[in-house]
Amino acid sequence: MVEDSHPDAARAVINEEMARRFWPNKNPIGQRFKDGKQSVEIVGVVATGKYRSLGEDPEPFFYLPFDYATRGFLVVRGEGNTQPSLDAIRRVISALDPNVVPMDMESVSEYMALPLFAAHTTGVLLAAFGGVALLLATIGLSGVVSYSVSQRTTEIGVRMALGADRFTVLKQILGQGMRLIAIGIVCGLGLSFAATRVLAGLLYGIKPSDPLTYVAVSLFLVTVALISCYFPARRAASVDPMTALRAE
């Protein structure tokens, strides 16, 4: 890129990354650069976007007026079903200039289907693996609590024979399960924070360190784990003291 002082320069709008990289600590408005053989003057700065892929690093980019472009892009904002809008746009363009042939007319969701395919597939796979892991963890936690209850049947019977009510037993067993849950949540959050750099390239529209996501997921996991602990705890609270003592 070479600065130029040609008075008849074309006009261009650059992105913030281009301004930061080539004119740091300097107002880029009014600066000139070479695009091939033509001289281009900067008349505006816009936010840096994604131009080739959603996972790309910020890249310098500039926009030229339509008169200087070899191919034009028209972006139209609409609501509801996109097909009638596309048909109307095609008719308007044909009425303005019959020689202009619109090509590749599609909605944003259709246009983004291919760029988002890898991220979508990865998300589906991660969701499936996460669901399996949650199921296994729920079964495992329920099994651990159930085994612990079976080992303490006599103890529970003695407590209830000495006057402990069902609510006290239920609270004690749930407390034991919730301690395991708390340890798991703390370890999981620590590992999640450590893995944010790896996950950053797979997330769109959400930050890897988004606190709302961590809170929502933690509450969901606590709810699922609490339910998995409740049934063994309820069985423990339903133990008949005499039956438990005779079994010993």
C-alpha cells in the first residue's frame, strides 16, 4: 500500500482494522492509498466485519462506490417469508435496467448455511456428547447415593427409631448428594474457564466468558442432580425402622 496525493482519487470507506493497522494514532479520513493503479481517498471508517469466514481474524478491508466495482451486492432488510421479497426485488431491478440480471438471490439464512455448516455440525455433536455425559453423570450420581443409602440402612433405622423424622433423613441424604454436586460444579467451572480460548472460535453471538451462560448451565445441572438425588433420599426416608433393624 502506497500513499498518494492524486487530486482525482476514487473514494473509499475502510474498516477499523485497516485504520488501526495502517494509520495508528492518526485520523485516516482524507488519507490516500493505491488500489492497483488507481488512487483511493478515504472518506469514512466502519466497523470491522467478517469477509471470508466467520472464524477469521480481523482483516483490513475497504469499500468502493458502485461505479468502481466490477460486481455489485444488494442487501435488503425484510420480514416474514423471503421469497415474495426476492421476487419483488427482481421485478424492481428489471424495471430500472433490463440489462442488469440479478444472480444468486437468497435469504441470509440460505447464504450463511455453508459458512455455518462446520459450526452447526460441531454444535450438534457437542450437544449430543453433552447430553450423553449428563445422562451418565445423572445415573452415576443416583447410583452413588442409592449405594450410600443401602449401606446406611441400619443407621437410618436407628435414627428414626430414636425420633428422627422423615424430613430430617431426607434433608441429610440430599445434603450428601448436594456436596458431591457442589464439588462437580466448582471443578467444571474451573475447567470451562480454562477452555475458553479453545471454545472461542466455535461460538457466535456469545462470549466464552458470558456469566449468564455459566449461571444458567450451573442452575440446570444443580436441578438435574437434585432430582437424581431426591428419589434415593425419599426411599431412605420411607425406611421402616423395625424392618431396618431386623435386617441387620
